[in-house]
Amino acid sequence: MFIRKQKRPDGCGFWGAYNTGEDAFGVWLFTPRGSLYRDEKAGCTAYCYVGSPERPGLPVMHLVPRAAWWVATFSAPAEVPWSLTFDIATPPHLAGSVWSYTDLELDVRVEALTGSLQLEDEDEFVAACADGTISSTEAEAARLAADDITTLVRRRKGEFGRTGAARLLDALTQGLPPITVLP
């Protein structure tokens, strides 16, 4: 499987992931440490590592919900201050072996130690709305998604957080090799 994150107006991130299962939350996709991330923007292509540009990168578990306007990424709290990040995005869709979504700039991060939530990139979101890169319909959905995430994390924090952490830990024990070949 692969994940494509479209960045308007002309950018795209692309990386590989293993499908590790589905549950009530959505589809769980694991990217091992050492996996490559391809960044394309304005005709230029660059590579780095998933989760962190520096080698060897970070192992991460992605949650692709069935119909929500976000994609969640769980990281090992011992490695980064944010154990959970949400990309506010158009609802992800699967075409062949590629999950695709368009980033709507807003991000919600959950701090590993305290569980506090932080909304990020508001300035980029406002600018993209002002210049028409993000439509008014998408902007409204993005704001609602940020509110929904706050509710999801606060009301179901234990179940939601434990599920993501457990799935990440389980994937780490499987010894899956990094994904270094991207089509």
C-alpha cells in the first residue's frame, strides 16, 4: 500500500505502508523506521525518511478513517513530543493500492505526556482559504473536523489512544522491513 498526501497548489508527499487491519476506527497502515518519503513540489523531487527527515526516520501508524476529514498518525512517545497528529484533510479514498487525500493545512497534535491538544498551521489555513486554494465548503468541513477530533480525543481518549498505541507496538514487533522502493 501507499499513501499520497496532496498539497495544493502543486505539492505531493508519497510513502509506503503495510495494511495491518481494520476496526471500528478505520484502516490501520504501518510505516516502519527507515522507510522513504518522496516530496514533489513545483517539478522538483526530494527524498527523506518518514516521520523525520533524518535517517533513519520514525516508525509510525496511520489511521485512515472511513468518512472523516482527517488522517491520524501515531508515533512512539519516547521518540517525539507529539504521540498523535491529525492532518485535517479531504476524506481519504483508495484507488488501487494508494490511499489519497488533500491536506487542508490545519493540524491537531496531541502531546504525549499531558494529552493536551494544539491546533497548528492556522495561518496557512487562513491564507489558503483567502486565496481560494481551500474552498468555503472544505474550510467549513476542516473546522468541524478539528472540533470533532477534540471531542474524539477527549471523550474516547483511552480507547482511541490505547488502540493506536497497541497497533503501533504490535506492528513494531512484526519486524516488517522499511519501504524504500516507491513507484
